[in-house]
Amino acid sequence: MDKAGAPVGQWSSRFAFLMAAIGSSVGLGNIWKFPYMIGTGGGSAFMLVYLACVMAVGLPILIAELMLGRMGRQGPIETLIDLGRRYSGSAAWGLIGCVGVLAAVLILSFYSVVAGWSLAYIPKLLLGEMSGLTGAQTGEVFGSLLADPWKLTFWHALFMLLTIIPVARGIQAGIEKAVVWMMPLLFVLLLVLCIYAAIEGDFAAGMAYLFKPDFAAVTWDVVLAATGQAFFSLSVGLGTMLAYGAYLPANVSIPRTSLVIVFAAILTAVLAGAAIFPIVFANGLNPSEGPGLVFVTLTVAFGAMPGGALFGAVFFVLLAIAALTSSVSLLEPIVAAFRGRSSLSRSTLAWIGGIVAWVIGFLTLFSFNIWSDVHPLGGTRTWFDWIDFLTSNIMLPLGGVMLALFAGWVVSREDGAAILGFESPLLFRLWRILVRVVAPVGVVAAVVSNML
Ligand code: PFF
């Protein structure tokens, strides 16, 4: 049964929880966003900083979120209010949850547009439209999709509908069953693409681009972008993991589970990079192509492979599913936030939340066509760029810092130790230093230095 204000149905097992949490973290962020951010953000410099941020900031905050979830056992806002009252006498900590809900709406708005591209590619591949195309030609196909607001609206609507329905029903029956086998299949397909890229692409150039250390390229811009991506790709900073942690069975180790989630997120991102960049370099494509990178490069590979039309269609189905398991984890906390406070049913709230995010999504949708020259606040950023920047690079990192501070300074040391059950006291101490000092100072430095 779902308590009022509770974020999700009870996970049926540790495995189910793991799949749901991995499903939330592994999504467009790892497969679509990460490769193009490497491309636009300094290649291997970005990669290095990203890995450092994931380990030093993302992982400890993920542990903190799951810990708070297990302590509060309610939706994120209620949990933070209750724990805030208990440990510091102040309910104001609940505000972090409110900012998180706003971030969730904004992320969901653009997430659905991009996931819609993935849906649009399924029939394109199945019908053989991409067979035998060069990089330049697949670029044109992608460009013409983006230029058509009506088509984009259709796919954006379809994806949002696919997100709303399971959340309206309660997600356990549908999503949980699907993720359990689809996520592993996605990994296998990514591996197949890597093998293809290794044989047919310029593997050496791709790997060098990903992994050859280039410290000179590390600027504050790169650091902030990589920090934001660490939060985005792990789904931390807005309370999603806190919500999921609320139903963790008591015998599940939070530190170990967090490691598995982080490992899965990194692995997917690296596999996506290893599949894409060799193809980019072998086909003379531009690694800094931006948001179209995955759609343009991988379709070159699919177009040339035997059976590529089918493989390609399956890949985009799986990408859409990876996106879906993340998008439900964005809509769920929005619904949870309002459940305790209104008499509306779960289903009505899911529809309202989804439709609001869908409408806001038009800011992103038009950023790729009729508003591509609109730069609110001047500069070069479109609406999409602003929403992405604001959520990934400001709201999630600062939300994460607040959660880290709360878990490290406000919650008592004894309670933290008891809930987390680290195997060694040394690791617990290390985690405390990371959430109390390293993560807050590092993230705030990255955000502030970028504003100066
Ligand atoms: N982690 C997801 C991805 O990488 O695609 C995006 C995401 C989902 C971010 C859920 C935040 C969140 F709460």
C-alpha cells in the first residue's frame, strides 16, 4: 500500500529496488548527454573531471539521499520537514524538497522532448530510411526532424503519455517488470555497438579522445559542466533517490547499493562514448556536434551494419525505455509532493504534473526550430540551454549540497552510522568528510567561480 505522500510503491525485492534506482540514473543523461558534453566540453578533460565528481561528490550524496530516505520513510518534502524538526527544530529543510520538485518539472519538460526524438527514430530505422547513409546524410535526417515542430510535438506528447500512465497507476506492476530485463538488454546492445565501433571505426582516435589526459583543457566551465552532469546522471540533488530510499528493505546495504548504481551509470556512459567517438572520427563527423551527436553517429553505424535497421530500431526502443524509467522517477516525486496536501487522486495529479511539464516542454521543443535564434537574457543560450543549465548546473548541485550538509551536519553521527552500517569505521569517516566538507566546498566553488 502507498502511504499518503509516499513516493513509490514498495519495491518487491532488493533486485527490484536496484533496477529501479539504476533505471532512474541510467537514461538519456548517460547515453545522449554525456557523449555530446564530452564533445562540447573538452574531451578527456571533461571525462576526468566527471569521474572525479562522481566519486567525490555524486557517490557520497547518493548515499546521503538514500540514508535520509530510509530514516524518513515518506515523500522527500515530508521526510526533510520531519527530520529537520527532529534534529534541528526547524521545518525549513522541507524547502530543499520544494526546489527539488521544481527541478523535476523542468527536467521532465526537456527530457520528454529528447526522448521523443528517440521514439521518432524507431520507425525511421525499421522502414530502412537510414540504411547506407553517410554521416552528412544522417545529419540532414536529424536536422529535418528537429525543424518540424508538429512531428516533435507528436513524439513529445506520446512520450509524456507513456510516462503519465504508469505513474497514474502506481509504477510497480509495469515499470519494475520491464526494467528487470530491458536494462540488461540495453547494456548488451551498447556492447555490440562498441564492438562494431572497434572494428569499423577509428577506435584509437575515439579512445584517445575519451581517455587521454588533457589537464590543460580543464577550466571552471568544464568543472561546472562535469559537476552538473555527475548529479544529473546519478539522479541526485532533487530528492528522487531520497524518495526511492524510503522503501529500501532494512537488510540492504546503502553504501554497497550506491556503489552498484554509480558503477552502472559510469559504465553506460563510457560504453556510449566508446560506441560513438570511433564512428565520429572514422566518418569525419564533428565531435562537438551537440545534442544530435548520438542520433547522427549511431545511425551511420546502424545504416552500414548487416541487420542494422532492426538493431537500430531495438536500440532506440531501449533508449526510450531507459528514458522512461528515468522520466517516471521525475514525475513520481512531483505527484508525491502534492499527495499529502490535496484531495486529488494519484491519477489526477500524475496527469496534471505530466501536462504541466509537457507544456513547459515547448520552450525546449521550439529551441530547435522556430525559436532557435531566441536567446532569453542575451548571450548564445536558447531556452533549452537555459533550462538545462539552470537545472543541471545550478539546482541539482546546490540541492545536493544542501542534502549533503543536512546529512553530514544536522543528522546525528550515531544515527547516520547506524542507518548506513558501513563495514569499516574508516569508510564512514571518509563519507562524513566528503558530505560535510569536500562536496559542499567543491560544488559551491564550481558554481560561484562560474558566475564570476
Ligand atoms: N539520471 C537521468 C539520466 O541520466 O538520464 C536523469 C534524471 C532522472 C535526473 C531523475 C534527475 C532525476 F531525478
